[in-house]
Amino acid sequence: MVLGTKIRSRRRRLSLTLHNVAEAADLSKPFLSQVERGHASPSLTSLSKIAHALGVSLQYFITVPTEKNTVKRAKNLRYFTLDGSKNQYASLTGDVPDRQLEALITRLPPATTLDKATQEVTTHAGEEVIYVLEGCLRITLDDQTFELETGDSAHYQASAHHTWENFGSVDTVLIWVGTPTLFDL
């Protein structure tokens, strides 16, 4: 993606006008427009001001994709657990500066109980998407419960109180994508 397109994309994602960004970056609106359209190239100082106005680091605009920060090889996946949990996670997310989402393969062993008192209830800002690769998953969002099987997915606001539970007799494996990032992997 070219520089101007990255700037415009970030500005629009933040619902900012050219005027908003130009003013915050102490640049002229016509100049910023030319940069976004690829008709002008900002100096490093101007690009730094634009980055600051858009809430990202300078590296957000100048990082060159490499295999290290873009591709995750299956042979290099490393699973981890959290605080004694039996659930396992492996990051699918590249080492992209200022990334906005987290993608994980998650492996949940079979549940031993359906007692809601033993389940962790989570709520946080952002969104989550879950895609079940193997097994089954019971997901509760506030007061609604859904049972997902292989090939099913769910997309929800993470501000809803949510729990996941493997209600089957084999491991459940899923892809979990969420915003904002949860881990610095």
C-alpha cells in the first residue's frame, strides 16, 4: 500500500477530516490532500507530524513487509497458557507495528462441568470473531447462549459479558480474532 493510501485509510478509520488532521499536524489541508493522492511526498518531519495526528508511530507508515513481520509458519507456532488454565493459545498475528487486532489459535480441552460459577466471565472493549476449526463450543453473550460446531462462527462486541465452554468430549480448536490487541507477542 502506498503512503498516501495508508494515511487516508487511517484518517477515515478514525473518522477524521482532512481539516482535522492538517490542523493537528500543523500542515496545510491542500498539502495533506496532495500527499493522500500521491501527488506530493512529505518530509520525514511532516510525516512524523501526520503520524502523531493519526495516533500512530512513524513506523506505521514506513515498515516494509518482511516474512518475519508478515508470515507465521506452522512449524514456528508456539502454544502458551495463562495462569494455570488448561486452554492453549498460539499467536497468528505478525509483528506489525501499531496493529489493531489479535489473532490466535485457541485449544480448549473438554469441559468437566457446565456450572456457570466455575467459568470465567469476560468483558472488555472491542470486537471478537470466533471460528470453530474442530469440536464444539458453547458461547454465552450476556443472557443468550449459542452452541457452535465445526465450521460455525460468531462475531460480537466484546463489551458483552461472554464465556466460552467446550461442551464436547474432544478438544475444541478455534481461531479467535479480537480488537484491541490483548497480548504483546
